Amino acid sequence: MGEQKVKDLILGIIAVVAPDADLSNVKGEVRLRDQLDLDSMDFLDIVMELRKRFKIEVPKEEYPQLATLDSCVAYLHPKLEAATAL
């Protein structure tokens, strides 16, 4: 699974969690919460979607690694590769 596919999956999850968010110009290096006006519940919903869809557990101490789109891709890419390889 390529990085663009991972990015698309993340944006797809955000679109479900925050349907009013404008995802057309998301910058990879800027915090998602700042760009998309996500609150802590939205963030937790994203984490729950990752668990539900891909069986990926994100420990609380690793939440900061999901702050930006680029950091999400870096963190989730190997986990998604492993999850989809099963």
C-alpha cells in the first residue's frame, strides 16, 4: 500500500468523522486539529475508526504521532501494510 493510498484512507476517515471539514487543501505539515477545526472527540473518533476498519490500536502515548497528515502517514503506513497483508 503506497503512501498516497494511506493519505487517502486517513482523509476518508476524517470525512466520515467531520463531514463539514474542507479536505481540499489539507497541508501535510500543519496540525490537523488546527486546519480542520477538529476537537478532541473528533480525534478520538478517528482513532476508533482506525481500530474498527483496520484493527489498528493507537496507544494514548502515541496520539501525538497523528497530529499532522504527514505524521499520520509515517506512523500508519507500516501498520496498514501489516494489517492489509493478513
